[in-house]
Amino acid sequence: MAYSEKVIDHYQNPKNVGTLDKSKATVGTGLVGAPECGDVMRLQIEVDEATGVIKDAKFKTFGCGSAIASSSLATEWLKGKSIDEAMTIDNMTIVEELNLPPVKIHCSVLAEDAIKAAINDYRQKNGMEALKFEESVVH
Amino acid sequence: MLNFPIYLDHNATTPCDPRVVDAMIPYFTNNFGNAASRNHPFGWQAEEAVDYAREQVAKLIGADPKEIIFTSGATEADNLALKGVFEMYASKGNHIITCNIEHKAVLDTCKHIEKEGGEVTYLKVKDNGLVDLAELEAAIKPNTILIALMYANNEIGTVMPMNEISAIAKKHGVLVFSDAVQAVGKIPVDVNKDGIDLMAFTAHKMYGPKGVGALYVRRKNPRVKVTAQLDGGGHERGMRSGTLNVPGIVGFGKACEICMNEMEEETARVSKLRDKLQTELLKVEESYLNGDKEHKLPHVTNISFKHVEGEGLLMGFNKNIALSSGSACTSASLEPSYVLKALGLGDDLAHSSLRFGLGRFTTEEQIDYTVEQVTNTVNKLREMSPLWEMYKEGIDLDTIEWAHH
């Protein structure tokens, strides 16, 4: 199976690889997936307290090229978005942007789950209730 | 000068040796006859070529030419051996013993036989990929008709002690079948010394063409018979109908002859390269060798790089190096290699494995390049791996509650 050029580009030049200080109240961390399944994603957001805008996003991913690309793309999209806007990122837009084949859709689902998990972590740290998300269709 | 891509997936298939192709070419055009045409020179010529190839093939495995049944490949030979014995020896029993790291062509055929009323024991291999001989003997029952164990494993390259296995089988009057696809042509295989009664092997794993293989069926001590699985003209002593693939068979014969003549020299050269590759890659932090260290093919190694996913790893260099991984990220099931899991590897290590299969045309320069590329990619991906970061922080990954998909 050949990878799309966009996947290859994110794999070779991943954006925003790294770690934010998870002890800070302004940082939300989402850790999703499992080593047994062959992919684990950790996605972090840092929210500007004054504006509520995501000012930084970082990821680390254990997984195939598509999983790495999905999380790299997600961090790019998150930066500069408000929390509300971030919640609207849908896995299918990641699929379209990266031209992921059907067998790789789970990588995009994982990225969407990581975004939601990071947002909920941030909300709970700041005294808000965790949001309940509908189960993604593809699991 | 390195030419790309470098091929290190010789367990999947091998290129045809140019000498093999040269031998085959006349049998596509001028000498196109049907080996079963008994009444004219075209047929005689084809038959003669097949007879000669049959001798070349038989010689490589220490068999009599009459004991070679040509097939379309090893999958067909596996099917013929297992189903053929199951049907032929139905009055003696219905129990077959095999193991859990066999090739799918054997495992799925066994599943089929179970549906037909057969009984199959799947022995669990030990952590080194070898069968426990005491367990094997204990599994034999009065209704056991066949022990089916692979000579060498396709993923980890471990070599089973066939002569010890067959000694146990003989003691209990049970036949031995071996899928020897990965072993024949690579290491000395002798059906008499090894006590094998039926054996499947194929040309394309030994620098011959695809689409031609053979089943060895013993004719003496004991005389073994299998029920044909294809109905037709009664070719191959009635065991495998169908017009013979004359060019393929000629190529198979030539491939066997070359392997026989050059095995010693080739093994010495390739095993040295394999050892270098293996030694260098095991210097990478948290890398693990899969399968037995001693009892293995000279050209194969399988290594897991912890906290890096195999398919992601391949992507770092698969434009230039052709390899395969035990990770099954591309399959819908997300299940990693059943062979590696059978060795007791956790799913994480199974997902992190690479299989290296060296070959006749592998050079030291290619190995040096591969070591460098694999090492660099592992390091790069570990910088990106949350698992590696946790491991480095001393977090026990088993204590984390993972969200399973």
C-alpha cells in the first residue's frame, strides 16, 4: 500500500512533536490507544487563560505513518482555535486531508479521541465538567 | 555503488537466478510440448526435460525421482499432503498433530480437516519457537495418523529438529509431513536422514520461478499414498492431475541444482552477513532477538525494537529497503503476527518487529546501509514515541489503563 504524499510529508517532517508541562492548569493532556493495538497517541494543548484560545499543541505518537501524520495534522489545526472550535474537528476531515485509505481510518478516529481527551482534561483541571462525546462510529 | 531498493525479504520470495531463466526460456517457445504427449518429438522432449528436472529436485533432498509430485506451489502441496493423508488413512485414524506457528497453508487446511470430522492437536511452541518433544510424544494417540511440523519457520527462521521428531513418530507408527519451504535449498535437507514421509517445498523461495512446487511422497519404508485432490488426466502417478508446467519445472530443477552445488559457500557468506546485521542491530537499546539463537536458518533474523511500531518503522526506509514487519497495522483486525505472539511476546513487542531475510545477491554494503537506516529511524521514532518517553521516565507501562479499541 502506498502512502499519500501528505502522510509522507508529516511522517518525515512531523509538526509539533514534544511535551508540554502536564502539571500546569492551562495544559490539557489526552492519552489514547493502547500498545497492544499498535498505536498510542498523546496530544497536549495549552490554553491562553485570557482569550481561551489554544496557543500551543504538542504530540507524541507510537504507531504507523498514518497515526503519526493524523496527530501531527491535529496539532497544526488546534493551534489558534478556541476550545469550542477545537471540539468540532471531525475525524473524517483528517481522513480527507491526508487521503487515508479505509484500513487507516482508525488512525484519524484516534486523533479525534485524543483531541477530546485533551479538552476534557483541561476542563476538569479548571473545575468544569467533562463533556460526554458520542462514541465515534468507526472503532 | 548501492542500487535501490535493497531487497531483504527473501522469506517472501526470491528473484530468479539468471541461470534458471536461461534454462527455462527454450521451453516457452521451441520446446513447448506437452509432457503427456506420447506420440511425437515435442512431447518426448518435454517429458525428457521434466524427467531431468525431477532428478535434480530429488537429488537436492536425497529422494528418488519417483517420489516427487510436481504441484503449483507449496500451498497446493500442503493441501495435498494433509487432505490426501487424512482421506487415504481414514481407516487407521483421524488425528493430526501440528503446531501453532505453522504457515496458514497448513493451519487453514487443518481447520478444513476439522470440519470434515478430523481431530487436530495444535502444539504450542516454546518461547524459542521450537516444539517441546515430550509434549509432542504425549500428544500421540491410537488414532494419530500424521505429525505435520514445519522444517523452518518463515517469520523467525527457527529450524525444528526433524530427525528427533521423526524418531518419535516412527516409534508410534505415525507419518511425518513437513512444510520445508524455507529450508530446502538453504540448509541440508535429506528426507531419509530426517525421516520425513511427505514434504512440501517450492521453487520461488530458492531462486526459481513462481507457480511451481513439489510434494515429496515416500515410496519405501513405508510406502505412503495420498488421495488426489484434483480430478483429471491422472498425471503425476495419479496424485496430481493437470498438464505439467514444463518451463516452471525445468527452472525448478535448475534452481535445485544450483542450490545443491553452491549451498555450502553461500551459507558461509550469507550467515556472516546475517550475523553482522544481527549483532549491530542488537546493539540498539531495548532491541530483542525473536526465536531461537542457535537453531535457525543462516539468512534470517527477526528483531523487535521496543516502543516503536513496526509499520511506522518500515516507512522510514521502505523506499530504499524492502523488509517485512510482524505488525499488522494494515490489516483490519489490528492483530500482530500470530507467530510472534505464540512465542509469548506481548502485543507491543510483536508490533515492534522487523523480519530480515538475506539472500544470494545481498552484499555487505547493503547490510551496512540497512544497519544505519534502521538504527536512525528507530532513534527518530523513539523521540516521537510517548511510550519511549514513559519508559525513560521509569513509568511501568503495564500499570497504565489503556483505552482499548
